[in-house]
Amino acid sequence: MKTHFPSQGEIVRKWHVVDAADQVLGRVASKAAMLLMGKHKPTYTTFLDTGDHVIIVNAAKIRVTGNKEQQKVYRRHSGYPGGLSEVGMTKVRATRPTRIVEQAVAGMLPKTKLGKQMYRKLKVYAGDKHPHQAQKPEALSIA
């Protein structure tokens, strides 16, 4: 008996909308990462991108637990000596609130070319509106 691997034409991709208002960041990010990878499907394969598209709205209203709001630091490096930039979570929330959710989800995806391909199916919006109504996304609740 042979194992069947879905070809690119056989993969059915759905669109999901997740409302992040008053939801915990880690729970929303892990659910989104699972949907992007396709782990909720019976056709999941580690070396294929079988996941769905995920739209996260109300990213500015997402909640974090503990003292993360004051203590969490986002770091990036320019590649030059002394080029480390550190920004606190409160400043990131004030300037680019979508980045909080994007980096949380990206950290839960594989660090490969396939992971980058999965990440491109993630759309994050600070408000409650999104321009993807034509794709008929279905609402998904995080319990």
C-alpha cells in the first residue's frame, strides 16, 4: 500500500477570521500557526504546505498575561556592529500593534523556506475591518 501525498491542485485552502479582541496572545498565535501549517487537516504532511489562510482582526486589542506588557522586549539587529535595537512591548503596541501578533505567530512556524511560505498566508489587521470579504472567510472562535 502506498502513501498518498496531495498534489498542489488537490490542496483545498479555506480562509479563517480570528477576532483577537480580549484574547490571550499565545493562544491566538498557536491556533493561527496550527491553521497555517495545516495540522488540523487529515492531509497534513510535514514537507508540504497544506495549511489555510488566516486573517486576524483587532490585533491592537490583544491581551497578554503577567508583566509582559512592561517586561517583554522585541529585538532586531541591523547586521552592523552595535546594530542591536531593543523596543519594549508598550512602544510596539503604540506604533505597530500588528507586529506583536505577527512575530508571535512567526515564532511558532518552521524556520525554513516552507515556514516563510506559510507565513505569507497570515494577514493581521489592527482594527476590525479587513479587505478579504471576497474570499468568504469563516469566523473562528478561540475558546
